[in-house]
Amino acid sequence: MTRHRRRHSTFLTEVQAEMDDRGGGGWRKVSLVLKHDSHRSGRAAEQAAHHLRAAGLDRPPYQVVRTLGVHPAGTLVTEHAAGRPWALSLTGPEAGSAVEAVVGFLTVLQGVPAELPPRPALHEQTLRRLAELAEFAAMRARDGLGALQWLAELLDPLLEPARTVRLVAGHGDLHPKNVYLDGLAAIPPLVTVIDLDHAGMYEPALDIGYAICQILVTGTHLGLPQDELARAAGALWGSYRSRGGLADDERIAVQVARAFVQVLHFELIGYGGGGRHALARWARLATEVLDEGPGALRRLARGTR
């Protein structure tokens, strides 16, 4: 064993092993990750990886992690992704290359003919989370209550996509710690995506909206400058649209706002331990994104919010 760590409610073990490559490569040393979770979660991730790799995401430059099996107790075994998490390139000289690499992966993912399970609509779940967050705010963070109530009023009629929206393959949890980048100086670099527990068929805006939100949230947790994070989030949005992404600005804005609700609920109620001051800040930014789209991020980058 080389490393054992906890990630929220999941335990991860990283090990060095020798594996017989039945494809003819003989024995080779590999780095493996053992993710100790529920059997249902591990099985879902394994099946999603199998379908996506069979659909073409099994080789450079865009791939999902290779899985090796699931123990009945719930431990998922995968190869360790090459490179470093995207979270380490959110700002600085590599930020632009990282954004382009992630957009490249996402546009390919949304075009693969994978057979993934359809995911339920998130309308009712999001409204329930908003109600629970409002109760939390009323007791512990009253400065965020008004913004939260206004966000709920704005989101309610927008959450459900039109029936004409075609569902596409989606990761479902596309944040900067689930994307590994290797060789950012190369064109294109290698992108490997891990943690496929929530993969399924979603509206196209879900992954891009969630990733935009998580640039800001993850970067804030890492203590990175807000203006640089806002520029990176805006660059991701703009690059996705300019490269023919399937989601329009209105639906992306809805999913950015929905993602903020998901993150706040997880940090303050689900997992717990999040700072109460974040509630008002992220709720207000979510309403601004709904109102202004990417313009809200440009104002945040300029420091004029």
C-alpha cells in the first residue's frame, strides 16, 4: 500500500501492483486505486466505464479510467489516471490549456453513442434541497435567506428542460478533482476522467454547468484568487459554446445555478462542515448567473459585483 486517504464519505487506497496484461503485453507494474464505497455505487461506475470505453473513450487523447472489477463488499478497483487533477491547473499559466482540454473531452463525451442509464429529472430534488437550505438559513445563516428564497423563485419554472432537448452521455459529477490532465503542453493533452458513479443520460447543459460552478467552489476551497477563478469559469463557458457545444447559454445558466444548490446542500446539510458564509455568496452569484449568464462571471473577474 502506498497511500490511504478519505474523500468525504469514501475511503481510497492507492497501491503499486504487477498485473498480467492479457492483451499480450505480459506482466507490467501499475498504480491502482481502490475506492471503498457501496457495491451499488461501484457497480454503476464499472458499468458506465465499460460502456463509455466501448464507445471510444478508451484511448488518448480523451478517455475514462480503466476499471478492473468490483468486490462484493463495494470496493471498486481502477487504474490510477495519468497526470494531475485539473484542480491544480485552475489558475496560472496552464489554466487556458486545461480549459481547452476539458472542453475537448466534454464535446466528445456528448457525442458518443453510449448506452447509459437515463437519470431522473432533478427538478423536485433541487426544490427540496432549496427548502431544506432555507430552513438551515433561517436558523443559522439569516443573511443568505433572502437570496436563497429569490433563487428558488427564479429556478422553479426553469429547472425542467423542454421535451425537445435530446439527452446525451454525461458524467454527472464533472468537477476539477475528477478530471486528470497529462502533458498540457501537448496538442491535445491526455484527459482521463474518473469517478463515474453518476454517469448517465442527461441534458447537455448539466455537465458544463456543474463544471463551471465547481471551478469557483473548488478553487475557493484551495484558496485561489476569485478573479482568476471567474476568468477560468467564463473561459470554460465561452470555449464550450464556441466549439459547438449542444447546450445554449440559458440552459447552462440554469445548470450553474442548480449546481450551486447541490453544492451548498452537500456542504451544509448532506456531508456537513461547510462554512455558513458561503450560503449567501453562492446563492447571490447563482441568481446573477440566471439573470446575466456569462456576464455575471465577467463582472466577478473584474471585481465589479
